[in-house]
Amino acid sequence: MTIKELQEQYKKKQLVWKTSIRLKPTKWKRFWGWVWYFLTFAFVWLFYNIRDWRSALCVFISLMLWSSSVWIWYALAIFTGVNTNTAKWFAGIGTAVWIWWASPVGSPFILLVTFTAIGMKMLWNKLREKKSHRKKRKIEPLLNEPSKNNPKIKIINDKIEEKSQKDEK
């Protein structure tokens, strides 16, 4: 399966899930259905979208960004010497911060990581799309030159047209 097919499959499953919540008979069932939907959205998104190395890299960068307040304390503990009282104090603070970030009551850590990763992935895709359009604009004038009768250039031109038709779909 291609990435676009996986995205379409994910969108269809999300639409089915949302529709099933809307069709629940009572307000309370709908309410708890929406609560469950939004609590599990981050995990479902991660499961369906980490299919390539770019998505995994976005999640890793996002994870490091949001948990940097923990790693700074652990780095200070290592730099001051592992067996000193100061290092133990730094490690204790790092552990306390990590427990706060990881607990469901303390903060929405997974949601922050997920939504930051989604934003980074969207930005990455947008930049890749712009870059591919720039390359296309550089190649097109070369293909429209008088040497268009050359069979090699015809093949390249046909491939570019096929690719653009697939992208439009």
C-alpha cells in the first residue's frame, strides 16, 4: 500500500468512528464516546501514521523537544559526577519532572508530542511539495525545446505527465 492509500484508509476509519459516535442513542453515550475518541486520538494517529522514516523522525524530534526539561536535569547529574549529592539531587528533580510529564493528570504530554509531530509532518510535506514543483518548473522548459523529437525526451515528458496525473488524483 502506498502512503496516500494508507491516509485514505485512516480517514475512512476516523469518519466511521465519528459517525458511530453521532448515532449513539443517548447524550451520555455520545459524550463518553467523544471523550474516548479524543483521549485515544493521539495513539491511533501515531499507530496509523508512523509508517515511514520521516514520520518517525518527526515524532522523535517532538518527543525530544517536549521532554528536554527532563534530559537537562539528567545531563547535569551526569556532568557533576554520578555519586555526588548534587548529582542525586539533579536526578531526583529530573525524575520528578518526568513523572509529571508522563502522568495523565499532570500534563497532556502524548497529545503535545502527537500534535507537534503532526504539524512538523505537515510542514515537511508542504516543503517537499514546493521543492518538487520547483524541480518540475526547471525541467519543463528543457522538454519544450526544439529537440522534442528526441525519443529519450519524449519518454521523460510522458513520465512527468503520468506523475502529475497521479498526483492530481
